[in-house]
Amino acid sequence: MTRPLLTDAVTRLGTEGAFAVLARARELERRGRDVIHLEIGEPDFETPPHVAEAGIAAIRAGNTHYCQTAGLSELREAAAAYLSRTRGVSLGPESVVVANGAKPFLFFTVLATCGPGDEVIYPDPGFPIYESAIRFAGATPVPLPLHEGRGFSVDPSQLETLLNERTRLVILNSPENPTGGIIPAADLEQVAHAILRTPAWVLSDEVYARITYGRPAPSLASLPGLLERTILLDGFSKTYAMTGWRLGYAAVPEQLVDPLTRLIVNSTSCVPPFVQLAGVAALLGPQDAVDAMVAEFRARRDFLVPALNAIPGVSCVEPLGAFYAFPNIGSLPLSADEFADRLLGEAGVALLSGSAFGSHAPGHVRISYAASLESLERAVERIAGFVASL
């Protein structure tokens, strides 16, 4: 009997290692093991009460039907005002498109701008869905290495060597997952100059923009000539602890508004209006819950980084944003993959190998410090004990 076939495109799709590790960790817990979870990039806080109540009120008011594909006018207006204020740009609501989380914009931007023979530059180490979306579209992924010695920022001169007539899209992420690095303003200006000499679009992934320590992360879109070619991506999952609500938005150049909206209508039709109205409450309401969450993340970082650096054979650059540490374990007598695997199995600490984020971070692991300070203290004790046993 002839077997049905899969398309080549679907076989090119990657995945997120965090969910595979989470599944294994949950299975160990089911068997009675105590596991400390440092693998998932999800704030360990509840959605702010006024945001949740706005969503509940919207459901009770009957906002449970189809709505405009590009987003409710209330949310598009609030998002345009928020991005204009926080990024130093001038945007109208007609530039904003709303989707079911930030991930659709990664896929749909690549699908709308790239195809076979085109090249897409993306950060490595970086969020694994970048490369997955590029390969799915049949385009060629071109990794831009991020170096520890630069605080995992982009090297503008290296980016310039990768740009060519086939480059259709450049993906930037600042603050960055998995490293917590931020691209400084001076580097960003050089990046802008290099990109402006090409016809490339830019996807600026800024979903961690509110989670910074000491100084904000500048936006590429704020630089002259960049707004009209930049997809400025943000969302609610990280900033407002709304991962399960699945709500994201982007400021989109005029030429891409219709293509991205068509891709949304062909896939999910629209974001539920009650979810969008909760997003309006998040953007327009009090921000004290966000400030408190960021302050707690900073306290955790300030404990974790020195504690990791005190472990022989481990070194860790201080992250400037997001809620990830990316320690270097390259001097230990095992690979990062082996380290992560054995640490979970033998010590009950779930984290991710750097290989889950690309090929340019050998000897690193990612720790999500979206966990309580008590959990981090216990995790460091277990990591130190495991390292001492090697």
C-alpha cells in the first residue's frame, strides 16, 4: 500500500527545546522527583488583576465573536500610542496589526518577504523559531554570531560582511533571548547604516523591551530611514505575564499591512475580542505590576550571576535585559548538551543547552530566572554540587 507523504516544507520546521525539556521534567516529577524549573521562558507572575478583570468583563459583555482581522480599533490605537511613546517614533493605528501572540509575525513576515534563493540574517544564539520560519519558507538562513566578549551584542562590521543583494530580511532581537544582551545605541547606528545600503526589510523583535536593568534598549525603528522598512514587534506575554492569552502586535510598514493581514485571516481569522480588550487595559492601565515584576527579576539576576561565577569552571556575563542568564561552562569536562541532560537527571535542575539556540554558542547553557529566589538558591546549590562531582 502506498504511504501518504509529507511536504518538504513541513519537514523543515524546527521546534523549541524548552518544551521538550519541560515534558521530560514533568515526567520525572510524575515519578516523584523534585525538579527545579529553569527551562521555560515564562514570567512566574499572574496576569495583573485589572487586566484579567477587563477580559472577564469583556466576555460577560458578549465580546466573544469574530472581529476585525487586523485588530480592534481600541487596541490598535493604544498600541500605536504606546510604541510611539516608548520607541521615540510617530505611528498611527493604521500601522498596527494584531495577532495571536508574537510568533505569527515571525512566520508571516518571512513568508511575506522571502522565498527560495533569498537570504535572511538572524542572531545566533537566538530564538529557535527564527531559523525554523526561514527554512519553512525555503529561504536561506544566515546566522549572525553573537559573541560573549561583546556582551552578546551584534557586531556591526560582521553584519556588514553578511549583507548582499540576496538579503531580503534582517532579524534583530534586543533585549535578546537567550543571552539577555542589548544592542547599544552606537552599535545600532552602525547596523542602521549598513542595512540602509541594501533593500532588506528588518524584523526588530522587541518583546522584552520593558524588561531591562539600568538602561532601556534602543529601538532600530527610531533611527532615520528605518521605520518605513521595519516590522516593530512587541507583545503582552512577557511584559504583562500573559503567555496564555496569546496576544501580540506589530507596527508594520504600509506595504506589509495587507499581506500580513491576509495571512492572519487565512490562519486564525482574528484574535478574540475579549483578549484584545484585556490588552487595552494592560497598555492603558496602571503599570505598577510590570515595575514590580522587573524589580524582582533584577533582584534575582543580582543573586544568580555572582553565584554562578563563584562556581569553579562556570562564568556568566551579566544580562542587561530579559530574564535569562547564559553562563559559559566550556571549561567543564562535558558538552553543554551532556551538562543539561545530566543536570536534570542527576540533580533535578531543568535548563537548556546552548545548542537549542544555534551553533555559535558551544559550551553555554540558558537559565531562565523567571523562578523564585528560593528556587534559584536551591538550583545554584545543586549546580555547584553537580559540577564538583565531575
